[in-house]
Amino acid sequence: MNHNTPLSPLPLRHLAGVQCRVLTAHQLREYGVLPAETAERCRPGGPWQQILPGVYLLHPGPPTSEERLHAVLCYALHRGPAVPRQGGGRADAPAAMITGLAALALHGFTSAPPLLALDRIEVLVARTRRLRSAGFAQIVRAQEMPVSQEVTGVPTAPVPRALADAVARLTDAISVRRLLTEAVRGGHCEAAALVRELSRARLLTRPYVGEAVDALMAEGRALAEQRLYAMVHHHGLPDPCWNVDLRLPGGPHLGGVDAYWPEHAVALEIDTRAVRPEDDPLHPLHAPCDRKREHLERLGITVVHCLPRTLRDAPGQAAAMVRTALMAAADREPSAYVVVLPR
């Protein structure tokens, strides 16, 4: 006996009760299976097979989609040591998660191929991992790991990140457009969050991606406007002037707003900018929007900014913000007179 021999090996019949039939070499050793016996069982015609380096399938047939996912995660989690953190890394960052087309299939995208049809399954790991792609496990590296989502028990990248990783490897413009459109139309994510992730991945310069994004942003705004109409009527708010331009009498154009209550001097804007202030407060997209808001508020007009995801996920919260602004109008100084024009 040497120091590598398990102290209390378990008989192989214990493996028959293992729920997941995918195990790593380390896990097999914990069951008392030595490397020589593993190699013997993985010979051609044997009862086991090695499907990825250091990852074994405990039956001879082809792996199921669940087993392939589990094998890829086992490979990413147990293969290759991590490089020590270089400061700023999150201690609670997940070690690995499914991304790309496989993640989209898990999220329920009908335009994504079924899991068994994928030649490779992409798995997202930190850029510091010493790990290479192997077999059907495609390694994708992240500068900073996102927060994973559990989908059918599988750690999965959020939709914007999974889409960016999928689009990065697609060259078919039709497939890209279908995936991006389904993401917004199907309510999987907001257009702004998706564009932000595509921009971070430097994919917006690809012509077919840029064209799809233009249509995507237009569709995202249309959906947000429909949700705004529904929110106003469902929560019993007074009818505003919809989608109007504001001007000073004989003066300059003040800007367009999605809804305006002239008797209360309250304006509402759906904030569909692709870049959020918390991401880059100095981004040039913010300057005109911020100047317009400041100008309107100097004139005594309250501006309510509403995110599309708030209208989708928490319309009652959006309605409460508007109602509060309308009720506060009675306690404010009268606003400047403005001309309201159709936009």
C-alpha cells in the first residue's frame, strides 16, 4: 500500500447507485477505483468510456445532453489549477458555467439548436484558468465572471453574456438576427443590456451584428412603449400626452418625452440607452440626456426616468414613481409655460 491508495475502498457495486453517471478520476478514486482499473474498464468494448480528459462516463452508450453538460462542467471545474488572483477579483465568483448556444438552449430559446445537436458545449471560466478546449468542451474566458443562473440545476451564464459568446462564433447573419430578436421579443432580456454586452465583447463592428442591433433597439423601444401604455391604464393613472416634443413659446426645442402630464408638469422618459450611468458615467451618450433633464427641471418640470426592465418586471413600482410625482405637483412652484407638440 502506498500513500495514493484509498484507506477504505468501496466495492464497484456502489457506483450502480450513483445518480449522475459522469465522474472525474478524483471522484472515482474516492470510490476506491484505481487508475489501472479505470483504464481497464475504458478499453474498447468495456463498460465505461472517457469522454473528456479526466472525465468518465459509467456506461458504454452515447451520453445524454444532461451528461454532456455535466461532463463539461466537471472538466472545467477539476482540470487545470487557477492562477492566483491579481487583486480586484471577486472571491465569490463562480468557477465555471455553461454559456453560448448551450446556455441559450437551457434558457429555452427556440432558435438555438438542441443540446444534442451541438458539436461543442461552451463553458465560461475566469481568464486566469490554465485550461484548454478538449473534445466537445469549448473553453471561453471571462475578464470578470458574471453571476450565474441555475437552469434545471445547471450553472448557466445570463442571457446577455450567453448571447455575446454565441454571436462571437456565428457567421450566419440570419441565425444572429433570430437569436437577438428572440432575446428581446421573448422577454429574456432588455435590448439595452444585450447591446451593452455585445459592445463589451467588441462585436458591434461586425456588419451583420450592427444591422441586427439596429432592429433590436427599435423593437425593444416599441415593447417598452406598449408596456408603458398598459401600466398607465392598468394602474389608473391620468392619461398623459403621449410621445410629444416640448418647446418654449417662440423659443428653442426642449426635447421629446414619452409621456407628459401638462397639468402637473410631469414628464416620463423610457431610458433605453445601451450604456448605464453606473457602467460609464462619462459616456458621451449621457451628456445630451442629462442636459435635457437638467433644463426641464430648471423650468419646473419633473422628469421621471423609467427603465424598460422596470416596466416589464415591476410595473407597479413604475406607476408608484409617476403617481408620487403627480401628487407632489401641488406643492411645487408653477412651472414655466411650454408648448406641447406631436413627435
